[in-house]
Amino acid sequence: MSSNINKSDRKATELCGIIEELQKLFRTHKFEYARYSLAEDTRIRFVKKFFGLKNTYDLIILCFFIEAKLAFDEGIELKKLVNYFSPDLQSCVKLNNSLKFLLKKHLIVLEGSDYGNNEKGYVLSQNCMTGILSFNRKCFIRKMDSMDEFLKDFNVLLQEARNFPDDETFGKLTNQIDEYASTPEIKWLRRQKLSKQEEVILCMAVRNYTLFGEPTDVESAASIVSNDSYHRFKLQKNFISGKNRLILKGYLCFVQAHYITKDLKLTDMSIQGLCASGSSSGTQTFYPKRLTLLMPDQIPDETYIHDNPDLRLIENMVSRDTYEQIRLKVPRLTVLLTGAPGVGKTAFINHLAKKTGRPVLSANIAGILSCYVGDSEKNLVQLFSEAETAYDHFEVTPLIVLDEAESLLYKRQANSQGDVTQMNNNLISLLLMSLDKFKGILICCSNFSFVNGNFDPALHRRFHTITEVMSPPINVLESIFCRQFPECSNTEVHTLLSCYQSVTPAQIRKLRDKYDIHLMVGEPGNTGAVLSRLIEQDLQSNAINQRNPIGFVTCNRA
């Protein structure tokens, strides 16, 4: 047994060494295949065979992900891949096909909970890394017998169809259903003797129900299963009139959505047949769309320093023991943090999450607002619906964070004759009602202050505490500066900050990055002089941007 383990370790070590050599080779020559020697071609064929790849192009892309995984373990956005590998449009097509192939082989995955969101980035799959380190190809060979895996693949195809419309999407979706024919849910689907179109529509409803907890839009379903405008219109008409077989046989039913549109919802019969594996566990996977999930272990370990008694009160309120007592009497705990940009509002929230072990679900309110009638209200309803789902999903109550909240908290206008003004007033009223029904911990962040009269007066009683986060005093800034610049003495730090007392904690952290860049390019100069010049440039830039100030202009120090 031990000899087999040692043999596997030796092969894994050999494989890792070859991959490292190929990474250096690919960085130098990339796609210039003629410059590879015979020995290098032999190594390339060996690694391609291990991963089951068709061509060298796919291997070059995969090695890039392996290197990224070892370097910083973060998702790589599509635009970064295009900039690095694709100097022309034809190469973009080749890159896109390679990414699809690697996703299908499960060698890479789309990072984050919302599968198919390119902004989250691609990352090497953990199964792939495990297979490399153990020299075991079975780790990244997927079994087509899991409904959960089917929904992930099905969702990727639907996301691609939404971002890049394709006449072949319907065929791809039916092939995907065929590939997972061994799963109990797909077997049940096949026993119903439905048409291919009906199978795809039903799977779309399952995907929306399982991944997002949402119904399926009739128009979206029709556009996926038919390329012909006449047939799409006829299909929609049959659904709306109730003549479609999926409606008549009780697989789907209507749920009234916003305005005149109607959405399709799974019936209990379909849920029992197609969501059996999910319902048997009693829990539904949580995939937020309007909120961005950040787990406590993903937050960097940084010491947050402050001397604000209001912030200490908030820390006590959201602590595990205290909050458990609060929630028995008060269903919601709402906090409004105001303060100038860079004073540490987001850092304080991360500090709370790290200290209490609570997940953070954040949303930028500006991204909720839309120029289309009714969309802003619909987005806001979805946001609070996700927050409610998160409250029931996580064992530890998460922190729901609304950043740039001043976009929604402004004062309603008494004269609402204009359509836009009336729409804004309706949105604020909807927010107030949503806050009344909210359960959990909500933290809103704003660059504005209540004292300026910007916010609606009705918001006062919706927040349990309203705290202005001021820029820290000099002694706290010095502690932050010393932690970021351990090479500087306490005397140098004190002298530097005495000259620039308006610097914020966020500027100090960014200053570290700017200073490191200057060191990398080899710019000469005394450390203190370089730091002083960088701070001066930053403060001058802020002064130009704040000639027409928004929010706070000055910060008093203790």
C-alpha cells in the first residue's frame, strides 16, 4: 500500500515539475508552436493526455489558471483574459471556445455563487488542483448523475444565451438534458412524454426555482425554445390563455408579476418530481443575484482601530450573545453609518463580520436604480427578498449592507406633479415599507449626514442607531500608518502626519500600494520625501474633486 502511495507521489511531483516548466515556456513563446523543441512537445503531449485536452491552445489557457491559482487564488475576469491572450477578434472567438471546453471538462469554474456571471471571473476548480497534486484524473472527471451539477451546467448555457444570443442554444440545452439522462429527476421528466420544447421550459423553471427562488418569465422561455417570431408569439399566447400542455397537465401554473406580465411557477407535482434531491435535504441552495456574498474567512485579517463610543455600541449590539437577546424582542436591527469617503465605514463592517463570524451580503443601491418604469421597484423587492432568504438560510444572521444608500434615502418631494418625482416618491415609500417588514441586521452606508437635511424624515424611526464615522484622531492614524509602513520609525510617522492631518485611513492603505509601485520601478529618493510627495498629490487630487463638495467637507479630530 505504501509503495503505491509513494509511486503516486512521485508521479504527482513529476507532473508538477513539468507543468512549471511549461508555464515558463508558455510565458515566453505563447502560441508560437514552431519554437517548441521535440522534448518540449513530448512534455506537452504528456500533460494534454493527463487532462484530456484536444490541443495545445487549451493547455496554455489552463496553465495560466494554474499559475493564477498558486499566485493569488482569485477569479480572473474575462476582460483580463482577452487583454492577455487575444490581440484580435478571431483570437477572442478561440479563447471563448477554449473557456467553454475547460468549463465543460470541469477544469475551471465560474467563481462565486451566481454561476455564469463573467464579472465574478474564472478560476481553476478545486477538483483539478486535487487531481494534479494526487496524480488522479478521476478527481476532475464528472459523473453525469447529479441534478445539482445538471443545473449548474444548464445555467451556464442560459447565461451564455442571454449574453451572446445563439441560434443553437435550444439544441445545446436538449443535449444537456440527454447527457444527464441517468439522474432520477431527468428519468422522471422523460416518463412524462413531453416534447423537447416542453422539457427545456420545465428545466428552465426548475433552474429558476432551485438556484434563484424565482418564477420563469413567459417571454424569456419562448425566446429560448424558438427562433421564429411567429412561433414565439403563438407559444406565449397559448401559455397566457392556459392552452399549453404544461399548464393543462399541471406541471406549471401562473403567478401574477409586476404590471401586465405573467410568470410561470412550478407546481407541487413538478417540485416533487424534479426537485427531489433538493427537497429531501430540507434546504435550498442560496444563490444571491442582487447581493454580493462575502464570508468571514474571505475578509483579510486587519486590526480595525477606532475610539468612537457609538461604534463600540454597534459592536456590542451585533455580538452573538447580545443580538440573540435583541432578536427575541425586536425582529430587525438597523444601523445607518454616515461619513466622508475613506474614513473607514466599510472597514468597520468587515471588522464586525470578522469579529462576530457573520457573512456579509452587500449591494450598491445605485445599481438597483433603473431608467425603465417599474424596474427600480422590482429590483428593490428582489433585494429584500434575497435578504429574507439569507436570514433563513444561514445559521448565523448575516450583515445586510446597502452601500451608497443616499441614492435612496433622500427626502420625498411634496410637489409630485412630475412623473419622475412621483416615481422617486413611490420608490422611497416602498423602501420604508420594506424596512418595516425586514428581519435581521441591516447596515446602510452614506456619504451624507442627517444634519444636512438630505434624508427623508420618516427614516429616523426606521434606524435604531445613526452614527457619524469621523476620521480617526492623530494617534490612531499613526498606528494605522506604522502597521502599513513598518520600515518607518515612530518619529518619522509623527512628523509626516503632523503635516498632513486630513489624510484618511483608506488613503494610507492606498499609499502603501503606490509606494510599492515606486519601489518596483526603482525610483530613487528618501522614504519620507517619497511618501510626502505621494500624500501631497493625493490630497491635491481630492481638493480638485471636492470644489463642489458632496457630503462632509471637514472632519473634526479628538
